[in-house]
Amino acid sequence: MQALTPNNAVKLDAKISPAAPAQSGASVQWAVVNDMQIATAFASAEVEQARKKVLGVTDVSCFPRYGFKGPQAAQWAADHELAIPSSPNSWTLSDQKSLVLRLGGSEFVLEDQMGGVACEKLSSISARVAGVYKVPRADAAFILSGSAVLNLFAELCSLDLRPSALLANDVIMTQVAGISAIVIRQTHNGEPVYRIWCDGTYGAYMWETLIEIAVELGGGAVGLASYQH
Amino acid sequence: MSLRTTKQNGEWLDRTKKINFTFEGEAFTAFEGDTISSALWAAGQKVLGRSFKYHRARGVLSLANHDVNILVTDGIDTNMRADVVLVKDGMVLNAVNTIGGVKKDKNSYIDSISPLLPVGFYYKAFHTPRRFFPFWEKVIRKAAGLGIVNFDYPRILKRKLHTHCDVLVIGAGPTGLTAACVAAEAGLEVTIVDENQQAGGSLGYDRSGNVAMASQLTDLLAKVAGYSNITMITGAYAAGYYPDHLIPIVAANGITKVRAKTVIVASGAFEQPPVFRYNDLPGVMLGSAAQRLIYRYGVKPFNNGVVVTANDYGYRVALDLLAAGTKVVAVVDLRAEASPMAAEVTKRGVKVYPGHCVYEALASSDKSGVRGAIICAYDEQKNVAITAKKITLECDGIAMSAGWAPAGALLYQAGTAMQFDYAVQQFVPSRIPDGIFAAGKVNGIFELEQRINDAKRAANEALRYLGLSAPEVVTERHVGASPSHAYPMVPHDKGKNFVDFDEDIQIKDFVNAAKEGFDNIELMKRFTTVGMGPSQGKHSNMNAIRILAKIRNLPVEKIGTTTSRPFFHPTPIGHLGGRGFHSHRLTSLHQWHAEHGAVFTDIGAWKRAAYYPTVGQTKEDAIQTEAMAVRQTAGIIDGSSFGKIEVHGPDAAEFLERFFTGVYATQKVGSCRYVMLLDESGVIVDDGIASRLADDLFYLSVGTSNAAAVYREMQRSQQMWQLDLGLVNVTGAFGAINIAGPAAREILATLTDLDLSYESFPISSVRESIVAGVEARLIRVAFVSDVGYELHIPMVQVPQVWQALLDAGKKHGIRPFGSDTQRLLRLEMGHAMPGVDTDGLTNPFEIGAEWALKMSKSYFIGQRSLQILAKKPLRKRLVAFALAENFKGEMPMDCNLVLEGREILGRVTSIGYSKFIDRCIGLAFVTPAKTAIGAQFQIRTDNGSSVTATVVKTPFLKN
Amino acid sequence: MPLRLLKYAIKKEHPASRFFKSHDAPKKSYDVVIIGGGGHGLAAAYYLAKDHGITNVAVLEKGYIGGGNTGRNTTIVRSNYLTPEGVNFYDASVKIYEGLSEELDLNLFYSTRGHFTLAHTESAMRTMRWRAEVNKHVGVESRVVGPDEIAKACPQLDLSCSGQAPILGALFHAPGSVARHDGVAWGYARGADRLGAEIHQNTEVLSIDVKNGKVCGVKTNKGYIETKQVLCAVAGFTPRITEMVDLETPIVIHPLQACVTEPMKPWLDTILVSGSLHVYVSQSSRGELVMGSSLDPYEVHSTRSTLDFVEGLTSHMLDMFPFLANVKVVRQWAGMADMTPDFAPIMGKTPIEGFYLDAGWGTWGFKATPISGKTMAQTIANDSAPDLIHSFRLSRFEDYELTGEKGAASVGH
Amino acid sequence: MKLLTCPMNGSRPLSEFIFGGEYRDAPDQKTCSDSEWAAYVHNRSGAPGDKKEWWYHSPSGTWFIAERNTLSDKVSRTYLLSANTNSTQEQAK
């Protein structure tokens, strides 16, 4: 990816991560990924790797997403060879690369992670189908990694999110730092991580909050680059 | 002279670490692990504090976190509890609430005039004649309070954590530790909490002088340490019980909110003082306090001690005192029947006086301590001292053991029913809510072996509650002498026999309160203030109940207890408040607004740009400049915070018909209609625009502040109506820009291929097209200007469209405008805004919105109420008004009243000066008589001047 | 030191006379039965006797007098309401309060401290001006003040509220006061008792006898009482009583919580309320900070405490007073607030002849104690409600003529 | 904080929910009298007891019905209005 020169001024030519307003700083490296300007590095690779081990927070709002819901949504997904979770509030991977979250019973969110194409594929379908309604997504999305991640949740969320308390594929719609958010555990590039999504307009607030606590716990901001080896 | 003993087995001190500090200007040394009280006591300092009301000298009472007469300040913090706060090197400490120091407190005169201050005296005086009260009030306010608050204390926001466990054990004494082991053995996740710095409870200090006891504790702690699934938290207290087993655990560094599946309460019992004259002198302390001094802090409580007891525990205390090197002058036992343990102490050369009481303690000349005790026979039936033959015993301290009160606060808070168990003269749980279990002293079980057994019983019950199998264990109730005396009270003509040390309440205060009619426990508590001090009655409530029972000649259980409320110990605001989360929402243009000098305003969670003052511009100037731009060329506003909701599906139109007041079934695709939402009572909730994008797709835009609530109500209605449709809230996904003004169309035309001619794209229509390379929904609205386009585009793409519009509009002098300017612009257009020009009771008729109502529809929310309201005479109506041309007087403001003589006709809801039409214009509620065009009414300004307003047509622009 | 304390001290045997007699059981019949021995019920009994010479009156209290919301509220007295009806009514109450200690010969510690309702938003400022204008018009001393005047009265207040909610101004209400809530109940009890009314504690009403639309008696756990007039003044228990006579009302019960700190030397001289931060606070004559917040968000007939209440309240206290971090909360508690849709009380006659309602006191009952007692006594004596409470009549809901207090009272204590 | 079981999302702290008032059947507005309607709009069955109530789980946007005793504050069952059955068991976490 082409790294841009650090610049905190707003760039209006590309989409910008909703968390960006909270990510200014001379050391921040930016790049445009999936047509969105995103922070790729906050510190040296060594520092970021160290943070990841304790508590790394990474902004992945730039991952493509696609949402749809409705009584026919599940059927429609199947019609388009999309693997969907069988039970409500759980997730699965479609062809290894696209995350499929089932919110409640009849709403779905896709997220193309590295190399996934499901969102692209479905968003290209323009025909509107009875009982299926597109849900435009503008999430702020984050990856949390490291040994102290549960300490962070202990302060931000009242639910028991320990692995022992969750099923591997649970999708949790709850409140994090006082706002509605979606939380899951997944393995990302071979690393066990927690994921958080919230409305993009809360992205800057969520980032500030996550970082404030991450830093207290000995971790901190980790750029997207640290997730692409 | 130092009272420090040789090293005690299991003491909490690190004698290799010396600590220097000062108290009241004097230098002291201590060891690491000392509390402030233990360090001072070891150094022979007896007067540690002054009482709240009478300013009497006080010393160690409990050493168990309810010595609230011993509050100190280190100059930063105040009301620090010296009996439990660890002393630190370099501390500079002073007692609170004294004038001239703890030794010579100038306020101690109050003690000598205490007869003038009987119970409830403040109700009986100072109020007549009325004019003098303010003077007395000042005097009393001066005397009030304990410590002085430090206004420079740092704003520390402690972290607050949530944790979860299977079993929460409260209290790490032998009972709690045993219960924890049983639960852990079954593989459960156990958290055990104890307020003391170290675990062990009474096992650590109640030794009857027997060193071997220490090893019993060490073994138990070793066993606990062996379980990886036990989390031990010491130096932290369970502050209260809240529904569904939520218990906040308060430690120095913050609060942990524990959500437990079950709770085992093994919180033990508070030792209760017997009541006799001068039982509050420094040197008179609870037996358990003496034991804590000895075994935790290696401090000899006194040199020549008298033990006054009303149970067998006092004899154990005597043995511990002997072991510590205190000469025990005598054991004075209220009970006529000699204790089986009496022999134990007599053979150690201690004289025992059965059937005797301490009639009064003798104060040393300077009242700073004890010089002796007058004892005499005690009539256990009548509960009076038999003063015929008094004996004076020389001593420098008195240890008191009269009995116990259960530390049952959390049990009470959980809704436990308690009953009085005469075998132990104590309240014990009779019915405990599901999932909560009590064991040990709090359950009325006192013998060590029985407590261990009771712990197993409770733990097994907890296991069974969690669905595990565990054998039934039976606990035998207490047998033999009661650990608590039924009435350890010694009346004395001269009084000063204290029941409540926080509030200086004596026996006679209860007698008097009862005489005045405050003879049930709740009224007595309120009148005497017993138990209302910072220790929450830990050492006084039980005796108060006993005294009241005696006064009313009723059994104790008939008196009952006062309600227990959180907190178990007073809990710092900084802990409870902790780190708060102040969430806020930003539009994707936020940085742009900030970089262009926007002044922000909070609307709900949103930060909105209110206006953009240029250098040196006032708010008013900025707003007028921005408004003029819109009137003369063009302006753009970031409307991304508007509520935006899509209604998909065959029944979409039907849904709108029911939900809003207007007609939507016949609405053409590509057109927009006004929507108004009412509640069932016909009151206006919100309004907005419905754009029909397809037969089965409506796109709604509503106000910012109500967006979430409106969507929520739509979801609820859909739950009830079960129509064939889907609701999608796109508030955060879509942003919106409104470009308005005469040049708006020309500017927009440069960025889109869409035909913008007024014929093909008239007011109140919607189009979907590409603007500046971005897919957009264009809505032709006339909210702030006849020519205006709302562009609804994906939130993340708003900035690029925004910039494109600015660039394209540059040559026209386009300006961004904020939400405050928008207020003025819509006023010029004559639009009323829900929440601004309406209030919590305004119905559509009152704002002249009949045009928005389709009363002939079969149903819409609020319709039936409107039918009723329609029959009633209108009480007020919103009108547009203007002030006289070039009005120069005091400008009226929102909410100034419309008056006619004394009568209030209504109020101004919106007002502003419009530079464009050069008039002060506004909207106001007036009585129907004043609504005709040209009618005049008077507005009273803030400063009382009366301004004439004339009703005019809207929009004002056309006047 | 006042003379009477000297006299008092000299007496060996202390005061003796009970504030109010204790009676074994109620009589067979009374002219008026008042259900509820709180401030309102006792005040009504007092004024029935004093103003109207009606003394054959029984006050029936299920628990102990003043044990309900009278003893649980945060004792703020004020009259800076939004509607002229409201302002007039509460102003009349304030005027009685000012002389009440003397009248009842009991020091109620009625302490006029000045009351600031802080505004953190433009819309709050609008409401403040609205209230100020109505107050002024009715002759009540209220005005909108700026931050500097607030700072003068309370220099410790962080006007930026730790940057979270900067204070734009406030409604200042000079007559705002606090009083000893227990004292008010005890004083009226003693007054009523001395004038002949009977106060029966631990006396619970089990049912109310209504024959062809008229009250004819009440059944209690201490026997049946004949009476033609019953006043229901039970605040949080209103729905349980109105159910006995099949009377429908809009009243729902929400807990209202409060808490108090350890005593500290007085520093907060004024009463502060913040609508946006849901805080109201004053410092008692004992030196405690007495703090409350808005209603619990859902219906419960219980006085249980919740942790989130005290967490939210203290976090906002820290925004206002950052230095309070280590001041300790001693105790929290709750009362049951009988809420109405328009945040105004329901007073006067009902469709049932002889059944009078003094209810809907939500979070504003204590401040109305004297005037509600006086006007309800008047209503009972004349079987007709005085004009002062006309707009609080129960029938206003059927008439769609609600009073518009809601705007002012959202956190109005 | 009290726990409440959302039929879709399981047991959650009360702070995640919004109270929607008592679930009530409106009278037929075509046939009912003005005073019947006024009573429906304004009056409530305020006496303590078992109530059917609307509750809303904010994070997931789920409206559901809770049967709750307003005296004990105990919830006996929760379910979606559409599926009038208790789906808490299989969902409860």
C-alpha cells in the first residue's frame, strides 16, 4: 500500500475512517485502503508488535461491509451461495475470507477481510427482492488483541466476555463504553482477537475510549499494517 | 512510654521498616503495617480525637473501621479513619473537628453544658422569635460537620470494573475461608473479599493467649492459596447488595462490581459495648479491639487493665491481655453465675467479680484517660447497679465484652427476614432470598468448630443451588452461655453512659425520646439520630433496640430493627462516580467544521456546528452574515445529524398512513410530503419529510433530537401492526447537506447531470442521481429558502460533496451556515419547530397545522384525541408577528410573556432580527382573540418594558 | 443560649408530654378519616381543626408518622414553577412555611438558602426564562442569572462541569429553602393532636365502604370505622387506595432515590439543581450533602436502592465539584413517587361522594405540605375545592385540560 | 444492576433496556365514547401486581413483552409480541 505523508488536515478526495478525527498525531501513517483513508501505523513496528501482545487496538473501518435484513434475507443469502450462521446472534466465515454476522434472526452483516469478495459480489446485485432490505453500513470497526483485552472489557462492558462464558461463534449486541456495539471473538490472521463494531458517528469517541484504557493497561494504538505480514 | 510488645506471631507489621509521621504537631514513629491509631496508641497517645456533639476526648474503641470519633486529615484528605488507614512515612496528621487541637479542644466546653443540649434540643429552640433564627442558624452551621473539605483535592476518577464469579464469599474469617475451600474443591470460581488488610478474621486475634491458634490460621490460608480458582481480595469491602447478586467491592484503587451466581455471607459480628458512665474515655475499648492491638500491631492496650464482661469472651480477652504483658486487675462479670472460664483466669491470679458491673470509669485528672473503675454489684433482673458497696479499682484501661451484633447489612439489603434468637441474644437470618447463604457469627454460630461446620453447610447449600450435588450438613444451634448479654446497660444518675459514640447519645436520651412519643424504633432513630452517624449504628443499634424494648416493656423482636441501606461503609464519591463515559457523535465533516472555526452546540449526543464566526465577529454578526449569504447567493449546512429512516415493503405507505397524520397512499413516487407524529393524546412529538423513492420505499428525514425515539416508536408500531415491511435506520449511514439560496440551483447544476429546472424538479420532490461523483438522494425542500436541495449521501462521502459544492459555489460567495443560523432562516420562512415552538402539551390545532391532518383517515396515532380536542374551544394559537419597523427598544426574547394587563395571553416561542427584511420577527402563542392578521399584542421584555407586536402573514419574506 | 434550654436543663425529669397521644384502637366513627400519617395527612388534620373546628378526625397511618416520602425527600422548598397555577399554589406554601416553626412551636430549621436551577443548554435557558417570566408576573422572586452570579454564590462550582456540560446560566430563586422534614410531620402531628384529632399509627386501611356512590366507612386492621368523609393522602400508596373504591387515575409509581454524605464543615450555602446532569444538592444543618437525581425509569412499588443511581449521581457531582472525589456517601435510600402525566398534583373531590384525593405528589410533595393540608381541609369542610387547586382537579384529564408543569419539573426538586 | 432477559439476546443488565410502559389494548376508537378514550389515554392501572410491559433492548433494537410483578420487581417471562411464547430458555446466556 502506498504510505501517505503524515498529514492531519482533512482530505476530502477519499473516504476517511470515522475514527480518524481521534487519530491525529505527527507519527500516524495513513494510506488509502479499499478506497478509505485509514491509519496504517501509529508507532514503529516493534512498538506496535509489543502493544499487540498486551492490548492492541486497530482501526479496520476500511474493511468492506454489506448489510441486509428481512424475512427472506436468509433465503436470499443462500440463493447467492453465501454461507450463513444457522442460529441467531452467531457468525461464520464464508469461503474463509468473508465474515458473516447474523444479528438476531433475520439481519446479516458481511465483512470482507483480507481478500474476501462477498460484499463486492452482493452489492453488485441491484435487483430489489421482496422481503430483503439492504442495510447500508457505516460502521467504525476495531480489532482488539493481546493478553489484557478482557481487562479492557471489564471496564467498558458489564457482560462476561471470557471465552469460558461465550460460544466460539457468539455475536454479542451490547453496550461498550455506554453505546451500542457488536462484539465477537475470532481468529484474525491466526491471532485470537476480539472485534468491535459501532455506528461510525461514534467511531472517534469509541477510539478515544479504547485507547485511553489500552494505554493504561500497557497497550495502545496499532496500525492496520501490523495485520498484514 | 511505648506500649509496643515483642514481635507477635502473625502480626501485620514489618518491623524492619520504620515510619516517621506527625500527629497534632508531635513527631511519632511507627512500623510499616501500623494504622494511624495503632501507631499512636503504641506511642502512648491516648486522646486520638473528639466526639461530634460534645467534643469529648476519645481513643480506640473498635479498631474495626467504626471508630468514627477518630477522624484525621493529612491536609489533603479529610475524615480519614485512623483505626484502619495505614500510616505512611512523612504523614502530617491532625484530628478533625477541633478548635486548638485534640488535646485542648476549645469546643470541649460543650461537654460541660451538655445538660443544655438534651435529645432533640434543636427542635425545641432558636426558632422564636423568628427574626433571631438566622443568627442561631449560623452558630449551629458553624458547629456542624466533621472534617473540612479540601477544595483543591484532585479530580480522581477511579476505574470501575465488572467481574463475574460462581461464588462470592464475603468475609475471610475461618468461616469464609472454609466455605471458599469447599466451593473451590467443587471446581467453582470463587471470589472471597475481606475489608481487613489480611485474611483470617477472629482466628488472627481471638487466641485466649494460646500461641498455637496462630498456626491454625496459617494452615487454613495455605489451603486456600492452594486453589487456583479462588480469588482473594483483602483490604476491600463489599459495599452493598443489589438485585441479582450484584455486589460492589470497594478497594483503594477503585470499585469492582461483582456479579455472582451465589453469595455466601460470612461477615461475622460487631462487638457491642456495655453501657456505663464514662464508657467512652480513652482507654476504655472493646475486648476485640484490645486483641487486635496485641496480635495485629504488637501493641499492649494498657498496663493495668480491668476487663468488664457479660459473656465468656471477656475471659479470653483477659488471657490475651495477660499474654501481652498487661496486668489484669480484675474481670468484672455482669452475670451472677460464674463462668466456667473463671477458673482459667483466677489460676493466673486475676480476681473475678461475678454479678458485678463497672458503675463508672474514672477519668484521669486531665480527662485524657482512665485512672480507675468503680465497680459494684449488678441486679441482672432489674438491670440496675446496687451501689451500696462500691469498690474502686486502679487501672489505666478497661476492656469491654458484652456481646455481638451480626454484620448483617448485606443480608438485610437482600431482603432477608431476621428473627431474634434468645440462645445467642442476637438477630439471625430466618428466611434468606434464593442464592444467598449466611454462615458463622452472622448466622448466630460462635464456637469455632461449629462455625467451620456451618461454613461447610452453607457452601454445600450453595453447591446444590448451582445444581451440583453436595451432602446435607447440619449445624447445631448455639448451646450454653449466650455470647451476648440481654441487657448490658448500667443506669447512672449523672448519665454520660454512652450508647452511640458517633452522636454522643446516652441512655437518658432514649428515655426522653420515648416520653415524647418517639417510642418506635424508626421514630426514635430519627429523633435521637442513633445510628445515623458515619458508623451507621454498628456499635449502637442493637443496644438502642434493647433499651427501647425495656422502656416499652416488650420483647426485643417486637421492636424490630431499622432498615439497612447501602453503604456498608461510607464510600467515596470518586469511587462511585469513577470514570464516566460521555459519549458523543460526530458527522464526517466534524474536522472540517473545527478547522473552519465553527462554534459547536450539543444536540443530544451530536456535536453540531452552530455558526462560523470570522475573526472578531460576534455570534449575532456571524448568524446574520450566514443568513444573508443564503438569502442573496447560497449557503450550505451539514444536516448529517437528521434522523433518516427507510421504510421498505408493500405495506410501506400503509404504515405511514397509520403512523403519521397526513396522506401517503396516494403520494407519487418522486414526491415528498410533510409528516407529523403525534402521541395518543394528540400532542405533537416530531415532524419531518417523507420522500417516496418507489412504490414500496419511503425515505424519512426527521429532527435530530427525536430521531432515535421516533425510530423506536416505528419499530414498536410495526411489532403491533405486523405489516409486510422492513424498517432501516440509516441515520448514521447517511449524511446530509442542504444547499439553499438563489444560486443553489446553478451551483448544484455544475455537479450533476440531473435536470434541475423548477418544472422537472419542483419543490417537494425527490430525485436519485450522481452529485460530484457520489450517489445521492436530492430532496427539494423549502425549509430555509424557496430554493433548497437536501443531498442525502453516504456519511463517509459527505466531505467530498461538501468540498465540491464549496468549490463550485466559490464565485457566488457560497458560505457554510450553522444550526443557529438555520433557526433564523426557518423563522424567516415562518416554519414552526417542534420542541421550540411547541411544548409538551401542544396539539396541531394550536400551531395551525390543520392542513397537515387527514382526519377522515380510518386511523392514525392521536386521531381519536384530536377528534375530542376539535370539539373544545382553542385555548391558544401560534401566530407570526413582527415588531414595528426599525424597532429600537429592548429586544424581546424567547419565552417572554404576551400580556394584557394581569392576564397572560401567551408567550414568544421564537424571535429574531432578520437583516434581510430588516424587521424583528417571531412566533408567539396568543389567545384566539389575538390571531387575526394585523392584531396587536404586548410582549414584556426581561427588563419589564412592554413591546407592541403585530400579527403578520408568513412567510415573512413575502410581507 | 436560649432561655427555654436553660429551663429545660434545670428540670430533672425531662419534657414528659408526648408530641401526640397513643390510642389503643380507633373509635366507632369519625366525621373525617384521613388515610396517611405523612406531612400532608397530618397537616390536613391540623387545619381541619384549626381553620374549620372539625376535630372528630382520625389520621390512620399504616406504619409510623412521617415514615413515607415525608421522611425520605430532600427537603427542598421552592415555588419557581412554570404555570401561573403552579407558582401561585407553591408560593402560598412557601409563605406558610416561613412562619411555620413559630406557629407549631417547633424548630423546623426552615433555612432560606437560595435555589439555582442550572442551565447547560440553550433550550434549558429558554425554559429558565419562561419560568422566570411567569414567576415575576405572579410576584415570585425568580430571575435568570449568568455564570458570574452563580460563581459568586457558589465559588466551588466548576462552571464548565469538567468540560462536559458548561453552565450557560441559571434560574435563581431567592426564596428556595430547606427544612427538617421529620419536624414538619411531628409538628403537624402535635398540633393536630392538641386540637383534638387522633393519630393512629400501625393502623392499616384494608377496604373502603362505598354505598351508592357515597363513602360510608373504612375497614382497618383495628376494626371498622364509620365515616362519610375520607381523605386519601398516601402518595406512593395512592393506587392501592383508589383501587379500593374503583377509582381510575393516571398515577403510576416510580421510585425516587437520594443519598447523603458524611458530615463535613458547611461550604455549600445554596441549593443547586442541574436538569441536564440530573443532580440536585444542598448541605444540611448537620453538614451532610443531601443529593438526589431524577426518577427511576420504570414502575416499581418499592423503596429498593440501585447502584446505577448512585453511580450516575456521583459521577455528575464530580463534574460539578471535582474536589469531592474522596468525600464519602454514607447512605442511599428511596421513596415511591406517585407520578402524573403533567407533573402536577391531583387534588380535590372525586366522582365518589365523600372521597377526597390529595395525590400525584411525585417529586414535589414536601414543598406543598402546608398548603395542601390547608386547601384539602378547606375542600373537606366545604365539600368544594378552593380556586387555588381548581386546575389540579382529577377531571382535568377527561377534559384534556392538563396543566403544563412537565417542562419545569423534569428534574424539579 | 438488575438483569432482564431479552428473548433474542439473553440476560442483560437493565441499562441496556428502555421501559416502554404497560402493554394495553386500546378500545375501538370508532365505537368508544370520548370519556372512554380519555380514560384510555390518561389513566393507568397503577396498583401493584403482575403487568404485561413493553421493553426495548437498545443495542439490538428488540421490542418485547415482559411479564413483571411491579411490587416484587420479579420478571416471570419475556417474549416477542409476534411469537407469543417464552423464547427465553433457548436464548438465555
